[in-house]
Amino acid sequence: MMRSMFSGVSGLRAHQTKMDVIGNNVANVNTVGFKSGRVTFQEIFSQTLRGASAPDSATGRGGTNPMQVGLGIDVGAVDTLTTNGSTQRTDNPTDLSIDGDGFFICGSSSDAYRFTRAGNFTIDRLGNLVTGSGLYVYGWQALKNGSTTEFDTERPLEPINLYTDSYRNKRIIPAKATTRAQFSGNLDASMPIVTGTPTEEQMFTVPVTVYDSLGNDYKVNVRFWKTAADANGSTWQWEIPSSANSYNATSATGTIKFKADGTIDASSLPTAPVVFTPDTSAGTGEFSVTIDFSKLTSFAADNSVKPKDVDGYASGSLVSFSIGSDGVLTGLYDNGQQQSLGLIAIATFENAAGLQKVGDNMYVTTTNSGDYKASKAGANGAGSLNPGTLEMSNVDLSKEFTEMIITQRGFQANSRIITTSDEMLQELVSLKR
């Protein structure tokens, strides 16, 4: 009789634990990136009153099953359900959710890494990408040798900073000297042939801006005029005149030929680049620009030549940034250029359910979770990122309320075992009267 009472007590304790987990799930129904818990029960070792026996042909008796009395229940496991929660759109550029497996890697300079699914990040005063509690978000900032967009994921992880790192100052994108200038459009085949020095009316002038290595800009005029024509096509002269107190241009003249059908004769295209030598006051040396006229035509139509593809730019200041689905942070600068600023790392585990919760929506590794593997979002089994969204809690309220009812009834039933056992003990004591 005492066994039934202790079985009831074990049932009360187990169901109370389950109610604690349900209460925590419901409390975190709106917690970003929260993963709900689940309690499962297991029976406690049973007392064996009589063991099993095998059939015996000598005695003519069959076998008997073991006779056991259970001693109650215990909590078998409290599991973390790692299923993905729904996505909530916020349009905040630093909010991120992971579509698939993986965790963000966070931490401080004096602590071990922590992992989270909550991507409600912000930028602090120094440009660090941080969690709501101020932990750094880790990734990579060093670019591969010779690349301007691909990051070296073989290097150690480091905190992501939008403003600066040990490799460069990201607030300013350096100037780039112009190296090529492509022109496209039409030169009017009906323009008159010029035999001497052309006048302004006999030339067609195309303005283009080029930059030196410091970002100084130079307004350059490319002039065209027709010098010959016959049944096989036409010949045009082009030149880029030097500019007093600004730059000197060499190899800046030549001829191009058009076939009878108006298309360019590729053999006449310039091969030597135009060399610009800035005035000494500019503080920089010469730079070469390859001129490409391969997209020109010469039909009896209006002049329409324009610079199509001209590289080079002045230095620029960071004005905004964006985060791609692959975790790459891209800076946008006031000179119209873009630059890759960093790559957010995603950690994956052999057993994500084995991670241990430590508060603040954070997890740490355990011996059963295995060590993390850092990779780029969308690679090596890691999920891709959804910028401007947050992952909601995966708590299912309808399921939790159903579990709450079942747990409540289980608790009540176990309490009845104790009260009934008590009444039976009372009847036993009353036999002496």
C-alpha cells in the first residue's frame, strides 16, 4: 500500500516538471528564435515478486510470466525541439533569420563562443555588429588574395565591424584610377570630309571624365571628324587634346575606319593606351587608359557616341549597407561604388539538440552536441539568411494548451492515488476498534 503512495508522489513530481516546461514554452511564445522544450516520462524500476519460468514437460506445466509491481515514473528527457519558427518581417537591415540549419556565432573578447538563432542585431557606436546584449557577431573580414568580393573563410573568426578592421578603413573606399574607356554609338556618315584643320562645327565632341590614382577628376574631350570616304567605307580622325594646367595626353590621336556597311574595321582600332600625365600640383603620377571604339558605327544618322563603360572613381564615404542571403555585408558609398565589408559566419552541429541553453537566447556546446563547424550561409549544410526578418518562437500554443490539460489531469489522477491510499491506511488502522 505504501508503494502506491510513493508511486503517486513520483507522478506528481514528474507532472509538475512537465508543467514547468509547458509554462516556460508559453511564456516564450513571442521570444525571438526560441526553441520549445518537450518532456517525456519513463517508468521507474519495478519490484519483481516472482520471476518468469519456462515450460516443463516433465511436470506437465506451462511457463509463467514474471510478476512485477511498478514503483512509479520519472522524467526521461527534457528535449529541445529545433524545428524552425515562422518568419516575421521587420525591414530592419540588421535583422536576420536563418532559413534552414545553423546558428549565429556570438561572444565577447574574454569569453567562449555562444550560439543563437535570434538575429535581432544592431550596430554600436564603433561600428560593431552586436546582439541585443552587446555580444559581438562573428565572421570573416579578410578578403582572398586578389579578390575584392570573396572572403578567406580559412582564417580565424573575428567580430564583424562595418567601419574598420585590421585590413582596411571601411568608412572610405579608396580612389581608383581609370584604366579603360569604352565608347558606343554612331558617327554621322553624312558629315563633310575635312582636309585641313577642322573647325568646331566639323567635329563631334564626346565628353568623358577620368580619374587618377588619388581620385582627381579630369574632364576629357574626345573629338571625331571625317577625313576620307570612298566606296569601301570612310576614315575618321580622333584625338584627345591636352589641357593646360591640368594634364598632358600622349598617344591620344589616331584614325579609325568603317566598312561600307557602316560597321567598324577592327584592324583600325587603337592598340596603344592613352597616357595622361597630371600637372605636378596634383601630387600623383601618370596613368594609362585603354580606349575602346569597337562598339562604334557610321550610318547616315545623328551623332550619338557616348562613353559606355568607364572605370575609375574618386574616393567615397560609407552611407549605407546591406546584407545578402549569403551573409555578405556590402557597403554603399556616396561615389556610387560598393564594397564587401564582411561575411557573417553560420555554425552547424552534428547534434543541435545537444546544445545547452544559457539564457539571452544563447546556447553553448556540450559533449553531445559536438563542436561547431563555421561556414558561409547556404554552404556545407548551413541555411541561407533572410535579411530584414526575424525567426519567431516555434512554440505551438494549441499543442501547449492540449499538453497542459493532459498534464493537469495526470497530476489530479496521481493526487487521487495518494488520497485513496491514505483512506485505505485509515481503514486498516480502524480494524482494531
